[in-house]
Amino acid sequence: MIVDRVRIYICAGNGGNGAVSFRREKYVPDGGPDGGDGGRGGNIVFRASTRTRTLAEFRPNQKFTAGNGQGGSGKNMKGENGQDRIIEVPVGTVIIDEETGRVAVDMREEGERVVLKGGIGGKGNARFATPTRRAPRFSTPGKKALGRYVILELKSIADVGLVGFPNVGKSTFLSMVSNAKPKIANYPFTTLSPNLGVVTHRGVSFIMADIPGLIEGASEGVGLGHDFLRHIERTRMIVHIVDVSGADGRNPVEDYDSIREELYQYSEELAERPEIVVANKIDDPASDEYLEQLTEKLGKKGIPVIPMCAAARIGTDEVLDAVIKVLPELPIPEALEEEGIIEEWEMESVMRDYDISRGEDGTLEVNGTLIDEIFGRTIPDDPDSMRHFQKLLEDFGIIKALRDFGAQDGDEVRMNGLSFDFVD
């Protein structure tokens, strides 16, 4: 079964904690702080590769985590950075943040892209030494990583897409004109995942995709319709193959109309892509009558029909001639608009997420993820750390926000379960 859309969980590594340490060496009295910073957590990195064609190796809700950064140590030694987690996906994979629905990256080309950054390492106490604070006994913890569910969605990268009902000869045609070796058999749904092949004809090279056979109702998700149609969204043109042998009592004209309707229902833009119609299996005795019906029907619309027998290589050059006549003039579909690294979206919300309210007893309450972030850097029992805490409140604009809210000298302010007196 085709696997071209899967939900997985990704989590970057936590940042390592900063160290609290002081130099203690013989003949070096009053050695200063020398606690090193923590290492950065590992990133989640996706690598697009042509070595894999589907997402079949991914299990639903499978978890991928990167390595945590190591804590700092004395002598200003920085902790080791966490190891990145590299996840290999097929070229053409789109990575979507499930919670927001935004596109993180569109892996259109082979290479690596960072999707989730590891947590920043905490600062060691050496960072907080000043002329007036010579022996800070606090450090800051590493930032915790943010885990996310993402959707991997594969959209094949091809210039030409072969469409048609099951068993019309798409795979046979691709195998005859390219280096692809698709599975071929005389029964429906032999092809369960798209096959890509590089075609070179009269000095022009392009990628052709054999899209698994569509059926009526595909645009509404019948069968594996959405999975199949997704793979022709990026194609520049369509080669529509119709079986004119009349096998199984099918009518080629009705088959053509049915596939065109499915394309239109799925995407009007897709349905308007340039199309070449190919009548395959003309070696069958019954093909003459059906070929005439199809040619007459489409001729009224100004659409030429190219006769072909892919298995005997009859008409294949004519089909490729028609493709290279049109293809070089067609624009390359634009990449999806990317929203960028997921962690950056989260940081934006974290740095702004706090609210101020006044309780019935007049106490001012300040809560939110920003407050949690600040307290994560603070040691309440350490005077130096609390002075640093006061500076963070000013730097992040919380003192000004309290003043604008109406806080007066001596008002009680409660944050993270601790009470303070507001001093203006």
C-alpha cells in the first residue's frame, strides 16, 4: 500500500546547564568564577535524498529525538553540543507543523534542512561576573527543547505525469522510454506507488512520473485517490493514456471524461495543465473502432490523439516528440511558501506570553510562559541571582507593564508562587 503521508513526533535536544564553579589553585587566592556554559541541544535535521521514493519506512507517531547538550564545568569548559538527529526523506517531501498547519520546509532538492533547533545551553557563573559582583553563585539552566508532531507529505518532483485508469499501460510506457523499472503485470493496481524515470529524447532530458491508476471518485478520496493525485500537483504537463482495446467492456471516451473530471474536482489549476492524449494498445483488433470514437470526440475540442502500442514501441517516439515540443516552454511550478524553523515560531510566542491580573485581595498576579522562562534562570535564595532576576524583569518589559497596569509603590506582586513588593 502506498505510504505518502505520515504523522511523526520530533523533539530536539535540551540545552546543557551552565556550571557554578570557582578557581581553587594553590598560590591563587580569591580565584574568580570559572563555570562554563552548557552545550546546545542537537537539532532535528531532515535530509532529502533520491535513494528513497516513499515514506513507507516511517511508522505513524514514530518518535525522533536529538541528543541533549552536556552541562558546563569548571575552568570555563563548555559542555559538548548534543548530536543532531538526521531523518532521511524522499525528495519532494513537504514537512508541515501539525498544530499550526504551516509548512516548515519544502524538500524540493537533495540536501539537508534544519527543522527544529536544539535548546540553547545555559550560561555558567563566569558570565555573570562584574566589577561589583565578583563571585556570582548562580548559573542558568539550558533551554528545554520543544517537541512537535509534524506531517510528512510526499509530492513527487516530475516534469511529466502519466495519468489514466489502472492497467492502461502507463508503467509499460515508462519502462520503454526511461531508465525506470516499474513492476508490470496484467491486473489492476500493479503500481501502488509512483515510479520516476529520467527520459532523454533528441537531446532533451526530463523526469517522468508513472502515477498509480485513478478510479472514479478519486478526487473525493475514493480508493487511494488523494494519495495518487498529490503526486501530479507539481508536474508541468500531463500525458493522459487511454486504453482503446475495449478490455473488460470499458469505453475509452467515458474513461477519458471520467479522469478529466477527477482532475478538475481535485484542482482546477491541475486540470488546466497542458495535456497530451495517448491512445494505447492499438495492436488489439477492437482498437480501431474505439480509436475512431476517441479521435472524433477530442478532435471537436481541438485535442489531438496520438496512437501508441507501448509494449511494441509503436508510437512512443511520436509521444515524446509531442512532449519535448511543449515542455521547454512551460514554467516550473513554484515551491510552497515556507514558514521556516518551527522553534522560531515557538520562541516568538514564548517571549510574549504573559498576563497581569489583580486578585480580590488587591494582589497583582503575573503568569505565563515568559515568567516560567525567567524563573528557570533564577535561584531565589541567591542575592546575586535575584538582582539578575530584577534585570530580566526590566529587560523583558514586565516592570513597565506592571506600572502601566496601575501598580503602585508597595503593591504586592505574585509570580510563580512567590510574593514581592513593587518598588517604583
